Amino acid sequence: MGDAREKVLTAVRDGHYAAKQIYSRDRLVAFSHQRRFRTAIELLRPFRGKRMVDYGCGDGTLIALLHDAGAAPLVAVGADLDDRQVLDCRARLGQLPGVRFERIDDLERPEHDSAYDVVVCTEVLEHVVDVDAMIDRLYRLAGTGGTLVVSVPVETGLPLVLKQAVRRVAGWRGIGDYKWTSVYSWRELAASVIAGREPHMPRPIYHGGTGVPYHDHKGFNWKALADRIATRFTIDAVRASPFARLGPSIATQVWFVARKKTV
């Protein structure tokens, strides 16, 4: 049992994103991401033995940690846009029972329609340019009465000021990808600190190696996203991390737990 667990944790440590996040040399970065995954496990534990898809699974860290925590789904499909990421996940984590990794496009096949008890999408929607189309895809994957669990970063209010400071320091230290942290003008920063529920500034659009346009974190508004999610799902709970009791207004990440609406 101990050897099996160590193999899983070793595979997690070898993950591209895990190395930059939960194992970051910056203690604040590591703490924030460790708490995020702890929250994910807590929210997903009720779905132990169910069918789950992790949309935008990255390096598969969440799926691996669910297995390590004894909260593994019966079936867990990790899907990602990056072919290299999918191949890497298959090599490191493909031996986990009930787990498989696929390209995002593979989820368009009919067998995935309404196939999952829980659809997970963590730290993805802040990067999506066409959010409504993405929410429609997540809706299609969820079974009748299925649950959507989403996490996104808090990039408004006072948390943004703290996060930008931590990112800049991490960038100066050569940690992770933080040297490419987007710079805010004073006007943009002020608009983000006082942002309400409406999009509050134009967001830069980039084009990477996948050919799919994307945003970075700059200008993301989690409250505006909540309103978009609510068009297709009923939001039952909003959680914050790293400190749940303080709420999203003093948080680095916010979580939505939502039920699929019937047509």
C-alpha cells in the first residue's frame, strides 16, 4: 500500500504544473495551490465511485490526488487541449484504475453526452475567450441532475493587489512562469479593485501553440463568470480558498458547485 501511494505521489511531483504550483519554491505560491487542491478533494469526495470528467486536466494532478486521498471516482476521464500533456499523463498516471486521458476534441464523441455525474473544470475558464460556448460543452457532458465543480482565480478586489505583488517577486526570483506576469496600468488596477459583476476592462487575447486563442489572468472577473454559469446551471454553493471562512472577497481562488438545469 505504501509503495503504491509513493508511486502516485512521485508521478504527481513529476507533473509539469505541480512542479510550478504545489511544489513551488515560493512558499506563498505553494501554500495557495496546496489549499486549492485540498478544497477540490473535499468538494469531490462525495463523488467517490461515480463518473467524473476533468475538463482541462493539465498534468493530471487532481485525478492523482483523488486516488491518493481514497476519493477516486469509478471512472475518471482527464481531457486536455495539449497533445503532449495528454501523452505525459498517460505515461505517468495511466496505470491508475478507472483512469484514462483523452484530447479535448475526443469529448465531442456522442458517448460522452450526459455521461458524467460530475464535471470538473479547474483554473480553465479564466483563459477561455468564448465562455458561453465552453459552458455549453460542460453542460452537454453532465448527466441529468449532474454536478459542475469549477474553480477560477480571484483577480479583482484587494486579492489582486497581493497576488500581483507575489507574482512580481516570484518573477524576479526566476520561479515558474511568473516573469511573464501581465502588468496593469494604475487605471486598470483601480478598475479591477472596485470591479462589480460586469466585465470591467478589455482583456488581451493571445495565440499559443495549440492554435486556440486564450486570455491570461489579466482582467478576469469571477462574478461575471458566475452569471454566465447560472444560465445553464443552478449554483448551489460558492467556496473560497485558501481560507473558506473569509469568502471570495479575501481569497486567491473561488469555487462554484452547480447542478445542471433541466430544459
